[in-house]
Amino acid sequence: MKYMFLFPLLLGCVPSLVLIFTKTYGYISRITFNLWNAGCATFTTGCIVVGIITNSGRHTDAFVIYCVIGIAMSMLAIFFIKKKA
């Protein structure tokens, strides 16, 4: 939970900077944008949930489920990027 801030920071800033510097930010569709943000939010929510459960003194493997869903959303976002015309 203490590294929860890294998911929005890295998954939000790094791709945005790559798109800005390569001048390809116009090729991102709304569905790509929404799926990428949902994947980032899933990773962050997984960290919060696992952190709360760990602080209560129990153990869980729930983060694996959040990782699978987050990776699936991120891969779908990459799949829906528009091709250059």
C-alpha cells in the first residue's frame, strides 16, 4: 500500500510523455483512453484493498485478480489504438 502512488504516476505520466514527444497523441481513441485509465485504477484499487486486508492482520491473494484484470484492460487499450492514416 505504501507504493500505491506509483501505478497512477507511472501508468499516467510515462505514456502521456511518450505520446507528446512522438506527436502521436491524436491517434488515441476515447475507448483506448478509458480502458487505459480503468486499468490504472484497477491496479491502484488492488493495492488499496490488499493494504487494508494486510493491515487488519489477514492474508489474501486478491492482488493477483486485480493484476489480471488491470493487465487485460491495458492490453485491450493498446489493441484499440488507431493506426496512422
